[in-house]
Amino acid sequence: MTNNKGITLIALVITIIVLLILAGVSIAMLTGQNGILTRANEADTATEKAEIVERVNMELSAQYANALAGVDFDSKKTIEDNLGPVADNCEVSVTPGTSVTITVDSSVGLTVSEGSVTKSGTNWEMTSVSQVKQGS
């Protein structure tokens, strides 16, 4: 009586087939239109847009506070420095005592492209950039 211990060729082939199926499913989950990598890139883009909007809104709020306190707006250079790295996507326009406007570059894909603080008579108004939608 022989006592053979080991794995059969059929069991080995079945194991390899199962591993190939798992590898195929894993690769499909990573790539493709709704894959993890695609969704991560979309989230990264959305985060960059939201950061631009947040920084622009924060700077407009600071300039609005200056206006309400009776202090003139900061200079264009100071505002661009406050915006930091997102200033490359924005155009800043300052008219002392009258208005400050921050326009977001359309290539960023923001539907709301301009936020401003303006004086109308004795009243001050602030328009903030608040919506982020995919654009062209």
C-alpha cells in the first residue's frame, strides 16, 4: 500500500485559475471609468477647486472687514500674498476706497468666476465665490 502525499495537477490548475480571476477583478476595480484611481483623481481636482474658492472667500471677507472698519483695502500684492499658491488662478483688481475684485481663472473650471467687495453710496456689498461645478 502506497501512501502518496502531495497536490494533484487538477488542484494546482484550479488554484491558478482562482488567483487569475481575483487578479482580474482587482485590476478592474482599480482602473476604468468608475475605478478607484479615477475617482481619486476627480476628488483631488475637486479639492483643489474648493481650496481656491475658500481662499478667495476668506480674502474677500478680510477686505470686507477692512471696509466696514473704515480701513482702505490691502494692496494687490498683499492680497496675492494672502491668497498664496492659488493666486496663480486668480486676477486681483484693487481700486482704493471703492472696490476689490478677485476673478478666478476660467481654466480652473469654476462656474462662479468673480467675487468682489464694492461700495455703493455709503453701503458696502460683498459677492463671494461659493459654487464649484465642473466647467470647461
